[in-house]
Amino acid sequence: MWSIRGLVAVAGLLLAVGVCVGVPRDGFGPGKQDWGFVDVRPGAHMFYWLYYTTADVVDYTERPLVIWLQGGPGASSMYGNFEELGPLTLEQEERNHTWVKHYNVLFIDNPVGTGFSYVDDLSLLTKSNAEIADDLLAFMKEFYKRNPEFTDTPLHIYAESYGGKMAPEFAYVLAKAIDLGEIDANLQSVGIVAPWASPIDSVLSWGEFLLNMGFVDTKGYREIQAAAINTEHILNQERFEEATYAWGNTQGVLMRQTGPIDWYNVLFLQEYNQFQARLAMFEKDLKQATADSARKLATEDRDQMLVDLMRNEVAKTLELPAASVYDAQGGRVFSTLAGDFMKPAMDVIELLLNNTSVDVVVITGQLDLIVATPGNVVWVEKLKWTGRNDYLNAPRTGVGAKGILEGYQKSYGKLSVYWALRAGHMVPADNPALMDYILQKHVGHQ
């Protein structure tokens, strides 16, 4: 690990020029950490939590830096931290498949207003994917000032769900800033898990997916499909905010046809009583129910467990300011971005593939409903880039780990796509063996 002399030297240099320094320290849970806030704009405070790798290395920077962004919008990256890939589970037990064993992992609560991030005035919340990317670029500029030792370290951006829409635009503006000499960074790849990259392709895939899985009959399929097509019609007319709530209405239609089904893994058990309450919310307050369904990533009990842990033990241990109340502004984050929610991000993925050296990795779980695999296959094959035909004609091969088929892969050039077996929306938690294979291949570790 880092030597004391090296840490003191870096800290002394930066303090001499008046820069807040990132120094490994004890935090909440095992391993060395760093955390804090970056003012990405006046009055807009973005929270980050960096875990230094626990790998047996002389220097942390021998291992890549991986950023993790969550979805929603308005869902905190603390979900990914404690439910998917951080060093501790929500029950505060050490996680065997944590990414921190091999990488430095940087969790960012993004957009501002999400999780521990907050704004002094709600008018400062972001209203578009482009504004989100600009805030993240501002964050990275400050992050590298505080942590210059990571400047040459390979950087990989991984994100999930709506994060899979934010991450490509973030990666593209970061790549442009690197080319323009505005920031020193070593950006290598962007990995998007269950990406909300083409929302309408996801919605249009719901009916057929559920029919083929046995959750609906042909009557149910037709009703879901009719609601999805109506959503598409509204979107094509560029009535974007209305399209977001048409999406929510389609969810309500789906719920009435399927009963208690888990959006994030269709094989997970659901309690019928909770389902009835959730369905009643869709019928009573569509806008609130739509926002909740996008931001709430777990069962009601586990969601509350995460909130309680963050607001109490974590906030106290990290000595976070009173102004930073976990998830206090998350609902407003979604409603402020309602006009951007259903817009596709395929164009910026095409820019990454055609105009940068950044690798694009797409990961989809076979049991995911909200961002169902059939929809992901559709939009990936529609991408307009120089390697499109070669990708379409490339072989699709199995991925095995310890003698077990864990998924499939297909790639050409800078684009790689993975189908995760026995996994839903949260692939890092549902199929860590495949996720480890993907990380070894695209991020790299011994």
C-alpha cells in the first residue's frame, strides 16, 4: 500500500497550493476510504465515496479506478454500494464478491439531489442528461485535483439502469475534455448494466417478454402492448414529460395483468399484500407512483433499511453535514427530469463508438423486466456506427466459469455485449461470476 512518506508528500504539496486533499482513512466498514462533497456548481453539492482497493499491491494506483453510477434518476449509488458490489452488505456483513478486492471503486451520488448529494435550492436540480454530464465533468476535474495520483490510472465508468443513459454522455464529454486538454485522465471504457439507453424499446418489449415467460395470456399481452404503443405514439410527438407518465401508466396495466411481479428479477417472490398497495398507488397518484417505481430498487423493507442505515450509522460515522439528508431530494430529482426520462441515449453511444477510443460494454440480465433483454438487443442492433455490420455478423459465444455456463458474449471492435444468465436488473449481485469475467476482460486484474 501507500507509504506514509508518499502520502505526506502528496498532502503537503496540495495543501501548499490550497487544494483539499484526498487521503486514505478509516471510514464505515473495512479498508481505507475517502469521501466528501464537490461543488459542481454554486449551491450544488455532489457526494462521493471512494474505496481504495484491498488488493495486495504496493500502491493503490497499480489497480484501475472504477466509477459506479446508479439509476432512477434519483436512486443513490449507495444502493450499488450496499446491495451489489461494495465491501459490506446491507446487513453489514463483508461481501465476498466486492469489486474493491481488485479495484479502487468510486461511488457518486448523481445527479445532484440524489442520495447524500444535495442542492441549496431545488431550482439547481438538473433538467437534462446533458446537464448531468456537465456536472459529472466538473466533479472529475475537482476529483483529480484532490487525487492527482489517479491521473494516469486507467479509468472505467460503470453504471446501471438510468445510469446506463447518463454514463455514455458523461464518458463522451469527459473524452472530449481530455482531447481538448481540459483535464488529465486515462478513460478506457464505459460499462452499462441494464441500460435505459432506448426507453421505448424496453417498454415495447414488455408484452412479448411476459407472454413468452408465461406471466400473461394473449389478452394480457394485447393490453400491455396497446399501452406501450400509446407511449410510443406520445413520445414520437415529442410530448416527452407526458410520455414519462404514459410509461408509468403502462406499468399499471402490466401490474393488473401479472399480479405481484418483481420488475428487477421476475423470479423473485413478491408479497401479494404489498402488491395491492402498490397497484392502488398507481390508480390514485400516477405521477408519484411512477417516480417511486423508478427510484425504489428493492422491497419496501430493504429500501427502508438502506435509508435508515445511511441517515444514522453512516452519516454519523462519516460526519456528514446536517444539510445532507440522505434521499431527502430524490423524488424531486425524478420529477425535474421527467421531460428527459424517455429520450433515448443511442446517439451519444454512437458518438463514443465512432469518434473516441472508449470501449462500450453492454450487459443485460435475462430475468430483468424493466429493461428487458429483448429491448436491449433491438437498440444495440440499430446503432449506427462503422462496425455495425461486422458486429451483426460476429459470433455469439458462451461464457463459462468453473464449468458453469454463466452467459453469452458478442463483440466487434469497441462494442461488447453480454447476456447474463440467472440475473435480473442487478447483474453484479445476481451473477457475480459473469460480472467478474467481464471486469477481468475489460478492466483487468491479476
